[in-house]
Amino acid sequence: AFLALSLLATVLGASPAAAQSLDELRRSGVVGERYDGLVILRDAGASAQIRSFVTEVNTERRRIYAERAAQQGVPADQVGRVYAQEIFRKAPKGTWFLGEDERWTQK
């Protein structure tokens, strides 16, 4: 359970500052979460710094999903979907989620 919690903390934000920044961006609606466990920009006018941050978060999440997939012998996208469910539960109120049907819903 501890390993799962520490991995989830890494998925949600590599550091407390990154997690706080991600929460702020999600609350503001600039970024959202996808059904596959990745972060997505919602604001086409987002700064280069925010775009870079989203890329960093997704790069780290993909690495984690690939590691977990290799350990469990399952596809990485399957791991991402499982984490997406946990991210949904832990994300702050107001976070936007993009479903597989390409529809946005707000928590």
C-alpha cells in the first residue's frame, strides 16, 4: 500500500511544489486530466512555462506507467487508466476530466 501511495504521489506531482502547481492549474481550469492518466491543456493560450510543466508531468507519468506495466506484465495504457481513476478521486474539486468520448466533465 505504501508503494502504491508513493507512486500515486509521484503521479500527482513529482514534488510538493509540483503537486501544488498542478492542483492550482487544475482548479483554474487551465489543465485537466484525461481518462488515460495524462494531463491535458485546456487553455490554448497557456504560457510556454505551463506547456512545459504539462509535458514534464506527462513524461514522468508515462515513465511510472511503463515501469508498473513491466512489473505486472500488462500494457502501460491499462496502468494509466487505473491511475486515472485514482487521480479522479484525489483531484481537487473543480478539476476537469476528459473522457474517452472526448467530453469534458467537472468534478
